[in-house]
Amino acid sequence: MYAVAIVAILVTLSLALARALMGPTVFDRIAAINMFGTKTVLLIAVFSFLTGRLDLLDMALVYAMINFISVVAVLRLFSHKDFHSPAENNVISVKVRRRWF
Amino acid sequence: MDFVVSHYNYLIAIFLMMTGFYTVISRGNLVKKIVGLNIFQVSVFLIYISLSTVKDGVAPIYVEGVKVYSNPLPHVLILTAIVVGVATTALGLALVVRIKEAYGTIEEDEIHSQDNSL
Amino acid sequence: MDLLIDISLLTFLAVTAIGIIRITNLFAVIMLFAIFSFLSATLFMTMDAVDVALTEAAVGAGISTVLMLATLALNKDHNEKQPDKNRHWLPLAVVLTTGAVLVYGTLDLPDFGDPASAPQTHVAPHYIEKAIEETGVPNIVTAVLASYRGFDTLGEVVVIFTAGIAVLLLLGGRREDPLDDGAKDKRVPQNLVLRIVSKIVIPVIMLFALYVQFHGDYGPGGGFQAGVIMSAAIILYSLVFGLGAAERIIPKSVLMFLTSLGVLIFAGVGIASLFLGGNYLNYSVLASSQVAGQHIGILLVELGVGITVFAVMLTIFFAFAGRERS
Amino acid sequence: MVLDILSWVCLVAGGLVGVVGAVGIHRFPDFFSRQHATGTTDTLCALLILLGLGLQAGLSLAAFKVALIFLFLFITSPAATHALASAAVHSGLDPKRGRTDSEGQS
């Protein structure tokens, strides 16, 4: 049964990766990364039960933490203006703060 | 076919190494060069870790009764290499920031043309 | 099953690498690099290198990504200049030739997972068989890292220390007003949720970092990983609550003190063992029995590594974040 | 035995939900609806799979760790989704409205 879950997660990962590669807006990419990170956590958790090595669960926890941190970093390190890839033209200009914090 | 399956790790690692190498030598953008360098680095890690794996082995943490462990030595080397790698990456990025402040650009050819016009 | 996971992850890795080459939006490139790091870390885990996977996840997907984003944030232009189409051929030829030579080289490499291959037959069996009786530390990687190859690790820690100083020299010059905190960001509504969630999450991350630090003898973990995770917690804090707030908690002077303190602890343990009659970094003389001495030595050394890595990572991040947007 | 079956059901259902969400991010027309697909299924998928694993583990340290992972994901994943959507709105990305068949417009 673990195998079924792992295969499902692998399929999900590949689709999320495709979205991250194609993603028309940068937000799509970030969402795909978030999804990718969450699914990786699940993959590790299931893998640790599949192989019976339960100390791998520590790693799943680290992945969850790092995933959250990198998503927050992506969101905070960019002023809103920068989020648009050049494909989009209907940018409502937002005043950019000079510093990023 | 047998060869491809038993050497798949190495082949992909070489592929990654070459993508990283290609990025470094063909792209002029300094940030992208650093990303390429990081890919190259990860591919080296991959080769080391692949060599350390032993069939049916477990992670090198002592468990009563288990005899076959994967090789701990490459793990140690790579573990320190990763942290040193991020330190050097940070140094490279710091240089990129200073270059940007000095030249106003991070494209290699523009930097060269500014240098030559002096 | 292992093989399936292995092969699909490797394929994802290759696809991501191609994506990184082809996409010109640097922001997207860096996000793909985060995915790349996650994938490679997972791959290390499936290949039984748990400590390496832990480090790669925390360092590659966490710190590296944050630093690259910070560099990009200091840069107005987020798009790479389209490379010249005619200049592709020479690099491609060089790369293909090198790749072909390397593939030729793999013909001699042992099959994946071959237990009789050269790397498995020299010094590694000694570590695997003797580490538990000689050091009393179940995690063989920690034993090799801190004890057998302690001198090497000391060198690595000094490298990190030096890199921290170098980044400080390059970027640390300009001071920001430390009172400039994130208070003005309150008008952005997203922050309320992020703030509250961060308040819940940050203590958990810190606690977990301490667990990784002190459980490193028994499970995956150790000083390198713990230092990185701990600094990631502070980085999260400064991202959500503002750089000023974070610098008030850990001022730069404290960070500098910690940076050198870690190296000092590591080198000091070596000197202590020298004075007690052993060789440099031979911990056996630190206590009455060999195992107890080794254990104390490994704990102290890992603590030193953790402190230095934590302080250097944070110093580097603050140096990047404190820089004004040009 | 009952627990076994229950955990298997949870694992399979979790995998299914994950795949549905992944298909969703390709089928929906614009960012916000895609976000809806990932945001909701992510948490449910995590819940089901980790619940399945937890049932397998029984009362042990592993179950505690699984619960911790779940709590962490349960708190952070929606927060990240929310922050992302809100950042998108603030940057002026408009949801796609009405019935249009033209792609690529947002």
C-alpha cells in the first residue's frame, strides 16, 4: 500500500514540476514549489515507513520547515512589482518600497 | 540496457555536471553562472554519494545486529563540502553585489565593454 | 521500489537542470534551483546518506536560495539578457566532448551499490566495525566527522569562518538604521497571518535545531545541520518581523563573538587534549576511559561547529539584507 | 486488522487527492483557481497520508513525529497559500472572470 502512495506522490511531483517549469506567472511557480515541498515531505514520510527506518521522519520535519521558510523568503524578498514575468502587461503599478523590510 | 540501469546515477550526474558547466561557460549573467556552479557542485556530491551506496545497506547509524552499512566516509566529505559550498556561494554572491554596485550591471559582456572603454 | 524512486527523482533532477538553463527570468531560475536542491536532498536520503540529505535540504533549499534571492533583490533587473545565438556552438562542443570523456570514464566505475567496489574496501570497514567500540557514538558519520577526521573538520570550520569574514569585508561596510523595523509593513494584510504563524513556528524550529545538535550522536544530525537550521529560524524571524527586530535580538557584535567562539571551542578541545598528554584532537585523554573521553570530545566539537556555522550563516544573511537597494 | 484496512484506505485516498490536486493545477485557467486546487488538496492529502502512517505506527515515538509533521504542515501550508494569494492580489494580478475560452489572458 505504501507503494501506491509513493507512486501517487511521484506522479504529483512530476505534475507540480511541470507547472513550475511552465508557470506563466511567477506566482504559479511559487505555488508549484510550495506543493512540491509538501509532497516531498509526504514522500519522505511514506518512504521511511516503507523501509522501516523511522528516524527519517526527522528529515521530513526539516523539509517542512525549510519549505515554509523558502516560500516566505520568496514572498518577502521581492517588492510586489517584481512578481510579474514579462508575459503580463496588465500590471497595476504598486509603489515599490526602497528597502525590502 | 543493463549498463544504463546500473550506471544511471553516474550518467545523470555527468549530465548535470555538463549542464552546470554549460551554464557557467555560455551564459553571461553572473547570478546564473553561480546557479550553474551550484548545479555542478551538486552533481559532484551525487557521484560521491552514489559510490558510497551499498546494496541492501542501511544508513551508517549503528543498529544492533545490522551488518551491512553504506560507506560513511563519502558522507562525511560531502557533508562538510555542502556547508563550505554555501559559504563560497555566499562569497561569490557578495562579489556579484559589489560588481553590480560598481558597474551597474551583472552581465559579463557589459562589464567587459565598460572595462575596455576606460 | 527503491529503483523506481531513484530513477524518477534523477529524471526530475535532469529536467529541472534543463529548465534552469532555458529560463531567462532569474527569479524563476532561483526557484527552480530550490526544487533542484529539494530533489537532490531526497535522492541523498534514498541512497542512505541521511546526514548529507539533512544538510543539503537545510543549506541548499534554505540558505542558498535565500541568499540568491537577496542578491537578486538588490538588483533591479530580473531578466537575464538573451544570450547570443551564435555563441552557443563552442560551449556546446566543449561540453559534449567533456561529457563523452566522462561517460567513457564511467565504464570503469563499479555498478551502483556494488559491495565489493574499491571505495568500500579500504578504510570504511574499519570505521563501520570499530566506531561503536572506539567512540561509543552510534552515528558513524558523526564519529568519523568529529573524531577520526577531526582535523579535516577543523579545517572546514576555519574555511567557513574565513568566508564569513570575507563576506563581511565585502558587504558589511554600510550601516543601516537599526530602528528601521518592519512596523510600517503592517498595512500589508498578508503579514498578520504570516506573523502569527511565524510566532508559532519559530520556537518549534529552534527547539528542533537543538534536538538535531544534541541528538547528532544517535541519529542523523550534528553541528553543521543544527547551526544551519537555527540560523534559518532567525532568518525567518527577520523576514517576517524586519531586519531591525532581528538585529536587536542578536546584535552583530554578538554574532562576531559567536563566530570566533565556535572555532575557539573546536581548537581549544584539541589543545586541551594536547595538554592532557594525547595528540592534538585525540579526545581519548579527556576522561578516565577512552569511550567517555571520545564522547565528551565529540559533543564539544560538534557544539563548536554548530555555533560557528550558526553565526556565520546569520552574519552573511545580515550582510546581504542590510545592503541598500541600488 | 481494522486499523490496517483503515490506514490503507487513508493512504490510497491521500494519494488520490494529491493526484487530483496536481491535475487541477494544469486544468484550471488562471492562477487563483489553480491556487484553489493546490491549496485545498495539499492539506487534505497531507492529512490523509499522515493519518494512514500514524495508524500504522500505533502509539509510539514515530506516531508522535508524524503528528508533529502534520501539525507543522497544517499550520504552515495554508499560511503560505494565503500569503501567496494575497501577494498576488496586491501585485495587481486579476482573477479571470466570466466565460472566456481564450487562454493566456489573466
